[in-house]
Amino acid sequence: MFSKECREHLNEVEETGLEHMLSALKVAIKLQLLVPALIIHSIAPRFFTRTASDTMRNILNNR
């Protein structure tokens, strides 16, 4: 079902295909939710000054 490269990656991250899909979707949703905050920040920089960087740092630290 999965290619050799896919199986190797799943082994590296110690996840099943379903676990990997769910964790990737969770990250994608978190990043999508940042888009409105980033748009607002681009127009009015005093708002959401650390929201995106804090969220991305949290995503990377919790991998």
C-alpha cells in the first residue's frame, strides 16, 4: 500500500499511517487558523504580535 519511502518515513517518526495522517491534519488546521491573524497583523502590526511565531514554535516543539 505504501511505497518504501513512505514506510521508511513512518518508521522514522514511529507512527502508523493513520496516526501520521491525523497529526499532519492537526498541524495543517493549526496553520490555517493562523491565516486570519497574520492578515490582521500585516495590516495592524500591534495585533497578534507573537501569535504565529508562538504557534509555529509550539508545533515544532511538540513533534
